[in-house]
Amino acid sequence: MTSPLRPALYGLAALTLAAATAGPVFAHPAHDLQNPGASPLKGRTYDGVVDPVSPGGVPMEAMSDVRCEDGMAGIFPCHKVDLASFTPLPDLGATFVNDLWGWTDEQTGMQVAIVGTFEGTSFVDVTDGSNPVYLGTLPSSAPGDSGNIWGDVRVYEDTAYIGSEAIDLDSYVPATGELDGFGIQVVDLTQFRGATGPLDVELTRQLDDVTNSHNISLNEDSGRMYVVGSVYDVQRCGTPNPGFPVLNGNGGAIVYDVATDPTNPQFIGCLTEDGYTHDIQCVDYAGPDTDYTGREICIASNEDTVTIFDATDPADPVQLGRFRYADEGLEVGDIYTHQGWLSEDHSYFFLGDELDELSGVVSERTTYIWDMTDLDAPVVVGEHGDGNTSIDHNMFVLDSLLYQANYTSGLWIYDTWKKDQGRFTARGYFDVFPADDDTEFYGSWGTYPYFGDGKVVVSSSDEGLFVLESRAKSSDNSDRGRGRGSAR
């Protein structure tokens, strides 16, 4: 992005920054350095206390085997999605959870949910969805910092990569810009084989190329990891800022090879031309635009645009274009290009905006459906809404179904088979936050549907970990198994 980085709304910096590409940051006293989570909208009520009943009306008690019948699974509104189990925050050793991912051990079939928490990262064996087993927590590299509210994790083969916004304010050296923080934690997941209870989780490697990050993405087909949202003390892809030297990254993607040695990622390039990237999906492209067949294409959610890169050569990436979906008069604060996912045939991109509902740009939860037939000129062909007032968050596609975490209304599952008509059909849902559907940053944060057996895990920030069993199906099976890329 060529415009300045925006003020932090959810974990960027609680400062007004200038893009690194625009030269030194404007004068700002070094003692004003703040944690990226200092003034969030998300998590603003977090106080480290877990109440007996969550803000969503969920008792902090484990539950299991509650079938969805007549629109309810116990206290949870639902449709075609059953509750296999609920693990509350205290049973995760946590006071707050954020994003999550999953790992299937190809050797044993073990399934593990990897859940970001304020305290670190919790690992839960969900092989038997009705009887989850807590396997332990890897502590945060910057314990106690409010940036731990934001975290992300991805997996390549048997290795997990964990990032967070957390920084260590006490470590800051104004003269040099040196600052310690969460970095990227690398974890060998095979340590959980055979585990039947909590372990002392071992950290395999710590990457300090970045002080912190907002999200991590991974193309499993190419074995490349993309770290996005890094602005503090960036050793890779950074630009020095003598007036405030710690702010030397513009938040664009920092690319690593993890295929050669998964436990020792190697830096291979940057996607920084458009500035701050909030989230990104990169695939070995197999879609309809034959100009790019077989190339590594990245779809970036860049605050106010969808930005597309050809990252085949990460040392010399090509930006194909920046594309808006909102009126020119709307800026970050009214909209926020948050995250999205490609259809399995790479023909369409489904995008969530995290502020359009809150700011009143739209009157209902809205997902933007992009036709990606021409990667040089994608167009929005539909805006799906279903009357709900909650805010959409992270979403992923499997077997033509879009699994979308929607804060206060929980998990929603949409059939994308009529995407060419610019519309979805709801096939199932499970409301992990039954108290209300208000336009607030409470409730479901992340979802992972890729265990492949109907099991879907969902994190809910003030509640805990839900293991769900979906009975939803698509009317279109033509895309099954195609183009999963970074989401296997």
C-alpha cells in the first residue's frame, strides 16, 4: 500500500505510523513505544479473569456429546452441527484464546488442535472429539504482554509455526531500536505421539527475524511460509527509521522456505510493495487464468484492498494489482480488508471485512464474492448477507463449503456452489456465543475444518475450544480435493 499505515485497530501499532517505504517515521518520542495491543477494539475488555459464566453465556464447564435437535444443542443454537465437546478456558490453562489450526499425524492418525492463548499455545488431542485430551501449553515468548491477545499458527508436515503480536517493552533500546518479542516459535509436533496427558511442551527453535507478527500463512504445496504484519525491529525486509528505529518494517509478507528443513526456516524474500498485509493466502495456481498456471499466486488482504502478487520468485515478486470493493470515500476505519479464501478451483475469492458491519457501511454480516477468472482484473460479483448482525472473521473452504467464524454468532457453513451467481446458501451453523448476535468482537475467532472426518474445531475467545461434528453438505462435488494449497 502506498498510503500510510493506519492507526491500530486490532494489534497493529497503537501509534500513527508512516509506511517504511515513505522514509523515516515522523518524529515520535521513543519513550512512547507501545504494545501493538494497547488500544484494541478486539479484546478491549480482557482483564485476565475467567468468570464462571462467559460473556457469551457459556458455563466454564466441560461438555460433550450434545446433538443438535430442533435448532438447539443444549444452550447452543444450531443447525446440522452437533457438539462433540467443549473444553473451557481453565481446562486449557488459558484466560483467553485467539486463532487455532490443526495437525494430523500421518503415522498414527492422531489429531491435535493447536490453540493460541494469552498464556501461550495450547495443544489438545481431539482424535476422539467427544473426549479431548489437554496435552500442555508452550508458554509465550513475551509472557504477560497484552499483544498475546493476537496470535496465529500454521503447520507444515510435522512442524508448527506460531506467531503473536506480543513484545517485551522492557527490552527496548532507543539508541539502536533493539526490541525483543514473541518472534516465531517453531515446534516439532512429533513430541505428542503417544501422549495421554499433559507434557512439558518443548520449543524446537525460536526465530527472531521479526519481533512480532499479526498472522502466518503457509502454502503446503510449495513449502513456503508467509509472516505478515511485522513492523517492529524487523531484521528481514525492514527499512531503518533513525527517528524511531524500532519501527522499521511496513508489515508486508516476509517469506521463508520451510520445505528444505521444516524446523529451520530460511528467509527467501519479501512482498512489501503494497505495505501492510493483514492476512494472505498463497497457492500453486491451478485456476482459469492460464497466464499464471503453475505459478505461486498470493491473494493479500491489505487493509483497504485485495492485492494480488505473483510470488513465484520471492526475491523479485510482481504485484499484479490492488483492487477495491468499497466506495472510494471509505477508508480504513470504515472498512478493513481482513481475510479471505479461494475456492478450490481458484476461480473465486471469498473476502471478509472486519469493520463494515461495525461502522454501518453494511447493515448485515457481509461476505464479498470475487470472480478471479482474470487475476489482473478481478471483480466483485456478489455480496452475501443473511440478516445477521455479527461480524465475520476467519473463513476457509473444504469440499465447496465455506466454514466461517462469525464472532457472536459462531460457526456458519455456507454452500458456495452458486458462487458464479454471487450468492451462498447456508447449510449449517453452531452458535458458540448464545447470549446475543451483537456487532461486537466477542465469540468465535478461528475455525479449522481440515481433519477430513466431519470434525470442525472452533476457538471462542472468552469461552474456549469447541469440537463440532458437521452434517452439512454441498450440492456441488465438482471441486472436491482440488486446490487446497496452504490448508491441508
